[in-house]
Amino acid sequence: MAKIYPRVFKSIQLTESETLWQRYRTWHKSLEHNRGTRAHLRRCNSPEEVMLKSGFYQLVQKLDVVPLADQTKDDAIPWLRRQYQWQNAAATLAGVSAHIDQIVQAYSFSYQLGLGKGGKPTMSELRFQQLQKCRDWDELYIRLLRAVRLLERKVNLLSLADDIFCWPLEQRELAQEPNNRLHVRWATDYYNAASKA
């Protein structure tokens, strides 16, 4: 079984008894009862479009994390504090997760993409490489939507959420150690799963 890398959502403690993941999960569950909000989010084709929907603002209010313009050098997650990156990550998460109907926890998101039947992974190697090479939020958004559809809307939401919020690190090359880089973790999980398909 692939290792799951909780980096953001389980580790950020908002109160003594509540994590960022718990608040996000509450928001995601609310979409089941608010089909109009979910439908609006599902029709979005980019993070910018998501930012124009009430569902995005409901998520932002639920998370209650205010991105700061300045951060200290010792900040463990400085990219989360940068408003542009934070807004795009939150919008991508809101839009993509609106397409997820069932949460699975057995495997990481990237491991799920490598699993398959009949010797073929769920996502082809070419499409996986395209996902790896995304250069901007719009491209990442479209490719993640495709991945969720390929997984029949059954996704490890915690793993996906962490991956979305870690993605800006790859673009700025802030994660120096190879094993901590998102691309390396995705490739490791994907190819390990594909070898067992």
C-alpha cells in the first residue's frame, strides 16, 4: 500500500480540538445537502471561476485561515500565507472536490491513478506525465478534474487536498530534498501502483 503524505490539512491545528482537515471535511459534507452550490462549482473551468462562486467563500469562511501579506522566515508554511497562492489552492480544492462523490482512504491520490485493471493504470502514463508538467493553476485544475473523473469520483480527499496545497512548492522549488517533492512522491506512488495493476 502506498504511503499517504499528510502535510497540511491534518497538521494545521486551528483550535485545541479542530484541524484544518476537519473544517474542510465539514464544508465538503455540506455540499451533499446544498446541490445548487455544488452544481455551480462543478460548472467552473478554472480556479478564477471558482472564486466567483458562493461555495468558494463558504469554504474560505469555514477554514477561517487568513493569508498574510508578510511572513517570517521561520514560518513552516510560508506559501500558504501568500494570498495569491492560498486563494488559487483553495479555489482549486473547492472546484475539484465538488466533483468528488465518495472519499476513499486506502491509497494516496497518486497511487489511485496508478491502480488499474488488466495491466493498465487508471490514468495513462502520458496523461500522468502531463499532470506532472502543469505550469499554472488553470492547467492543474483541468488535469485534476480529468483525474477525478477517471477515478469515477472516488478519491482520497485528504491526499488530494494536501497535494493541491503543496503544488506551489514545486513551482518555486522550495522543497529541496527530492523525497519531499510532490513530483517525486506522485511518481513513486503512481509507478508502484502501476507495477501491481
